[in-house]
Amino acid sequence: MQSYRHSFLLILLNQCSLTGMALVDSEAAFEQRLREVVANAAARLAITNSGIRTFSALAFSVGTPQTPPSDDAFRGFADRVLQPGYDMATYSAFRRVHFEASTLVVAQLKARVTGDQEDGKQKLPVVEKQTRLADQKRRLLGVDIEGEMQPSYHLVDTVNNMIETNCVQWIAPSKATSRDQEIQNGAKNLPSVVQLEHQTLKLSAPDSALEAECGSTIQLQWCLQRRALALDQVRLSSWECQSKWINQLLTTLNTPPPPGHAKVTLEQLIKADKQLWTEMSKAFTGAVVAAVGADEPPFDAHVLRLRSDPRVTMFLLPLPQLAKGSPGNASQGANVGAPKAAPTAKTQPKKKFKASKKSDKSKPEALAGMETMTKDGQNVCWAFNLESGCQAPLISGAKVAKCAKGLHVCAFCHKPNHSQMVCNLKKRNN
């Protein structure tokens, strides 16, 4: 018996590394296991009506996971829980579920103490995710949670990991993948990796490096909405609260700038979003606990307060541009009334500037291997393609945004409206 229990413990321990601590507390997972083991519907109803709705509740209802109950003790427990006149098949199935519940509790506690978790994350059971998604669809009438709007299981696990680690973290829009993308690029196509952990070899699949496209307005909107739905599923922030923040970002993006200023870019929206979560991580005190029932999710009050905080809104301000005719037109105005210079016999064509080896040596390491000059001989702004960004004023009247240092285009693909840091073509080539 002890040998069988030990073997079953190892099997469930491997399962725990995939399903996370939430398995023993998941009502959906417990209900699914009851349907699989206990064939008598009346017996299943009697078990749940007695208040036993999770594996952890059943494990401690009689005896303890470390001290199994005797036959007489469990028989008395079954007489109190099951309906009168139950047969031996129902009794044996009920005892089997109790054995599995006790073993799961021990296995999950051991996994948590030894850190035996896949990719360092505690993962929700699939049946729990499906149940939460179905409940979310019932609650959020009018929101079509399908296709690009449905968050991936990995994204839900990433949000849930804030509860497991008790730490508020920013989830970048590029990490907010969809369920369709996860299915089409599943981890089953990735090679298995052998790792040495705690002096034992462990065969596991590596974490998929899926990233969502967020280079356009609609793609960024989908990413933020998927993250909002994942937060709503885990009950850390409501869909209504997150929608207000998303609408504020998109409204700012589409608001015409004042005279002499450039339009707000997608990079500014992402920086503002990152700053909001950074400030919330600093201000959030206490344990990160999901809301229960009609309680307000813990992140809502902080998001509603910080979305108007100057430390966040400063990233949403339009950047100034150089006034028209400055500085070149200023020198021309000073020469008004001066005699015109005699026309030259032949105007020499402008020579295209070629990048020197000296300029390549001074190029930042982040731009190494990239051509920082376009085909028509115009320089690409280095600062625009670095993490700090370009703070120089933009030159008005240009077809493509540029400053005195060069064009504000991607140093990798030379396309406007994004830098090499968020370039999708660069990510695919790498």
C-alpha cells in the first residue's frame, strides 16, 4: 500500500507541476473528477451539498493527508455524507476520490516547498480556465470573447502568477497572446529539454516564446483587451475598469495635437501603460488576493486613481515640434533687401552622404549590424531606436517624422511609426 501510494504521489507530483497550487482548491477540477469516478449522480450531489467542493476540503474532512483514516472511521464518515442505502460501488468510488485528494494535497505542498514548478509559474487547471471563461461570457454580455479577443491559457497563467508570487507585475502588450495563436503554435512542436534539478534529471518542454503583434493601433487594442479579460478571469481587475484605461489610451492616440506638436505615438501609449503598472506595484500593499463574489477586484481602485496621475499622463502628452521656418528661415529673414547673388553657371548636384567607418564604430551596441542610413542617403535617428527614446523636437512639414539627428524610422526595416525595439520583422528574423 505504501509503495503504491508513493508511486501515485510521484505521478501526481508531475501533474502538479503542470496544474499549479490552484488544483486542490479548484471546484471545477473537483467536480470533473467526481463525475469521472463516482457514477451515482445522487451520491455526487450529496457530497457537494455537504460542503465538500474541493480536493483540499475532502482531504481534511476525515483524517489528514499524512494520517489516513481507519476503515471504521471512513465508514462512519461515508454514512454521514452519502445518501442512505448507498452500494459498495459508490462507497469504494468515494474512498478512491478521498485517497486522490489526500495525495494531491501532499504532492502540491511538496512541489511548492521544493519549487518543482514548470517555468517558475503555478498554472491553473485547464478545466478551471474553461469554467472561468464560460462564467465570464455569461457576465460580460455584449463582449464577444472569441478569436483575437480570447486570451491564451499562458496569459491567464501569467496573470494568476501574481497571486502565487504575491507580486504586481507589468505584462507587456506583446506578451498578451491569443488562444488562437497558442493553438496554432503549440508547445508540442517544441523539442523537449533535459534539465538537472535537485540532483535529478527532469524532461520538460520549454516555454513557448510566442509574442503578439502590437505594431498597429488595432493590434495594440486587441493585446490590451486580451490582458484585461485575463485580469477579469482571475478577478484581479474588472473588465469595466480596464476598458476605461484602454479607452483613455486610444482616445489620446486619436486626439489631434495642438499647433507645433506631434501626434502621440504607440510607443508613448506603451510607456504610459508600463508606468501605470510600475506605480501600482509601488503603491500596492498587502497580499495579492483575487476578489470573491461581488467584492471589488483589488487592482481597480489603483488603476482608476493612477490613470490620471501626472507620472503616467506625462507620457501621453504631444511632443513639441520646431516652428516652421526655424532655424533656416530666420537667417533668410535677416538678409531681406540684400542684393541677390549672381547665378552660377552650373549648380552642382548634392552628393549622397556615405557612412564612414568612424560613425560605425561610434554606433550604439543595440544598433550593431543595422543600416542607419536609408537608400536615399538620409540618416536614421539613433536615439529614436534606443530604449530612452528621442527627446529632440520634431521638424514640422516633413512627410516622415524626423528631428535634427535624422528620420524617426525603424533602424532595422526603415519603416515609420515604430522603432527597432518593437519591430515585428526583426523579431521574426531573430
